[in-house]
Amino acid sequence: MPHLLRFSRDIETRLERLAQQTGVSKAELIERCVALALEELEAPLLLEERPHRTPREAPTLDQVLRESGLGA
């Protein structure tokens, strides 16, 4: 992928420092940042696209006890 972005001096410095401290290349750090940001941005959009899906309800105490073998 061609280098398309130019970062501010501050971001470049922070990336270089992090790369030195972690041993991870700047390119890998940038890819990780982009991937995490995309996931964060997509999450609310994906929820909006699927209004028919409801979050899984927490199991009742009775269900938990039954599944563990402790309940009646």
C-alpha cells in the first residue's frame, strides 16, 4: 500500500517512541490503530442496521443454577 498519510510531528514522534519501546514497526502500529478505530466506528452503525436483533438477555438465576447442575 502506498504511503498516503502525513502525520503531524507529534504523532510521528509518538509512533516512533512506541515503535522503539515495543519493537513493533510503525506500519504495524498504524494498521492496529486503524483496525481498532474502524471497529469502534462500525459497532454503532452495525447495531443501527439490525434493529430486529436485541442484545442477549442475561440468564436468570434459575437458569444459571440449572445449567450448573445446582438447581432443581
